Amino acid sequence: MKYVILAVYALLLIGIAIYTSKKAKTLDDFFLGGRKMGAWMSAFAFGTSYFSAVIFIGYAGKLGWSFGLSAAWIGVGNAIIGSLLAWLVLGKRTRSLTHRMDVSTMPEFFEKRFSSRGMKIFAAILIFVFLVPYSASVYQGLSYLFEEIFNIPFLYCVLGMAVLTAAYLVAGGYLATALSDFIQGIIMLAGISLVIFFVLKHPNVDGLMNGLDKLKAIEPKLVAPVGPPGWWPLLSLVILTSLGSWALPQMVHKFYAIKDVKAISRGTIISTVFAFIIAGGAYFIGIFGRLFLTEVPIDPATGAANFDMIMPKMLEAALNNVGVLIGVIVVLVLSASMSTLSSLVLVSSSAISIDLLGAVKPNIDKTKIKTTMRVLCVVFVALSVVLALGKFATIITLMSLSWGTLSGAFIGPFIFGLYMKRTTSAGAWAGMLSGFAVAVLLNIFIPSINSPMAGTFAMATSLVVTPLVSFITKPMPKEYLKTVGVTE
């Protein structure tokens, strides 16, 4: 039965690819869905891009094991800061300003807002390079689950997911992504509800209060407001995974494509509720991993402890090997991951085709750009697969490196570029370079500091340096700002 459910899901995605391929006629259609996305589709696209196998397999398993009940604070932060405040602060302003500027990507925004083609090129390179490890982390999460549930080798899992992602994205572009995200979002909501029910019902947990008592018996701090690693590691995770979403190109892209202000208001509520259920539910079930496993699983390939295998083994035990239930949960994680992967691939391919190619050949035909994007979608997927197969790092490390570096580089220039006319090109460059440098150097030269902390320091640096340098450098000409649409 679980194979049947998986096959139906794959056929559904193929059907979406065929349907949307006929509608993606122009570059604007392919990349932004014609800027006609409604509230529900935009909100679900935002949420499903936000949460993937990274949270369900990597974060929920490891952080639930380490922090216990306090890991749920991360889910709360994702909903309030990463979704609610992101939509309130960024939604209307991003849509209106990018429409006035006539830009469709974050690098294009940097170029027009700060009159710097070099910034556009630098941002595009960062996006393509540092979204690869994030994509690889999603493939790893999916593959660990498939290995555990279906006994399919890691290699074939990764390749299968890659082919399916490339197929429906290359065919339909953003419209295929948005439509599939909406359907996959519904699957995620149903799936997480089932997971919570069966985990709490399982004899190992035996209800919420009994489950918490059992965790307390293992280690009292596992049910404390702040778990064993301490408040600073917990806070850094909340900041990275919540505030970090404000400057990630694949997240901001959703505001470019939404059709009007009313859709943004409705989308804010829908996205926040979605995040509370998905993120809150994922971290909530992760705290019970210690009740299903006595120790961290050992990866047979390396002989080392592998936190990424906690959730797959826990879910298999909790669902009692019932084919229908396992099939639904596998599709839950698969849905979350496929939507994230498609967003990553689309934004990364645009960084090269729209931004870099457009910078080198400003007058290039848009049809050629669309064709190039389709080719680059396949290239990006291939690079991600190679990194995933290497298993160079845990899911959390790969994802945190990606989020921390990109958010650290972009958050200062993007936020202040939206809201502060006094932000200068020099200030934006200083914020981008300093945030990027802090993230990379901390990860390389201070290995004792974990990736979430490095990303938090990087974002703080960018947010401080950007306005500071802007106020001590020459303002940008008022005439130029009016020309590109910065009128407030």
C-alpha cells in the first residue's frame, strides 16, 4: 500500500508538470507565474518552501534529542518571526517596490536599488553556490527516510528525487511549483496531524503527560523551559531559522509573485497558521525520540552516530509498520521536500540565467533566458545530488551553512534597502561583505562554534554595519532613487 501511495503522488506531480507546461509561455510566466498568485497559493508556497525534510528529519530529530521540550520554541519562533512578522514587514513593501523597479530577483533588486552591477553579480554567485548545500541537505533527509522505510539504497533515493524534481520544474516553472505546493501543503497538514496522533498514542509515549514524565525520568532538563545545551544555542537556532528567512531569495521570491495587497493580508494569516501547525508539530514529535531509541543510531556506512536517522526509525516504530500510514507520512516528508527543492532550484537557476547572463548580455532575448534557466535547473540538481551522495556533513550543518551565509550577506542590504532611503551603495556593500565574511570565517577557522551561531553573528553584523556605513557615506542622488521607484 505504501508503494501505491508513493506512485500516486509521483503521477500527480507529473500531471501538474504536463498541465503547467502549456501555461509557462514567457519568462515572467516561468519565473513568477505572471505575478498573479493568490493568497492561498502564495502562503502555501511560502510555507512549503520554508519547511522540508531538513526540519522533519534533521532538525526535529537532533534538536528534540538534545533540547527536549524546549526545542518547541524553535517552531514558535518560525511561526511568529519567520512567518507572521516576515509577511507583515516584508510582504507589501517588497511587492510594491519590486513592481515599481520592475525587478524579479533579489540580485536585480540590489543592482537597481544601489546602482551596482557588481553587487548583482556577487549576489547571484552567492545564491547559486550556497543554495547547493541546502538542497543537498534536503536530499539527505529524504534519502534517510526512504532507506529506513523502503530499504531503497541511498543512491537510488537521491537520484529518484532529483529526476522527479527536475521533471516538473523544468516543464512548468513557478506555476508548477505553486500549484504543487498548494496540494503538498494540504498533504503536510494532514500528515503532521496523523504523526502527532500516533506518536502520542504509542505505548512508548502513552499520552502527552506520561510522555513528559518519561522524558523527565531520563533527564529532568529535557522538560525544562531551556534544554541541556543552554539558552544561547537555543536562541541562535531560533534566530537563524526564523529571522534568516527574511533574506533568503527563495522565500522573498514569493512576495514578488503575489497578485495584490489584499492577497498579502490574507496570505499573512494563512502562512502563520500553516507554520504553527507544521513547525510546531515537527519539533513537538521530535522531543519524544528518546522514548523510541535508547541511543543515537549508528550509520552502517561510517560507523559513527547519525542524528539524521532518529526520526526515520522513530516514525517506523510509531506507525507500527501499517502500510497506509507509512505511505502517508513518507508523502508528508516528500511533499515538504519537493516544494523546497523546486524553490531552491528555480531561484538558483535564475541567479545565473537572469542575473549573471543578463549582466553580461543586457539585450539577450528572454526566450533564450528561459531556455537557459531550464538547463541550469538540471545542472543545479546534479550538483546537489553529488554533494548529498558525499554525505560530507549532517543535515543541520549543511542547512545552517547555507542559511547563515546567505542571510548574513543579504539581510542588512535588503531590509534597509526596502525601508531606509539613506541606505547607500557603500553601506550595502559593507553589510553584504561583512556578513558573508563573518559566516564563512567562523565556520572555517572556529570549528568549535556551530553553524547556527555563526549564521546568527553574520546576520547581526550585516544589520549593524549596513546602516552604520550608510550614515557616514555620501547619500545616493534623490533623482536616481525617484527614477528607480524609491519614493518613500
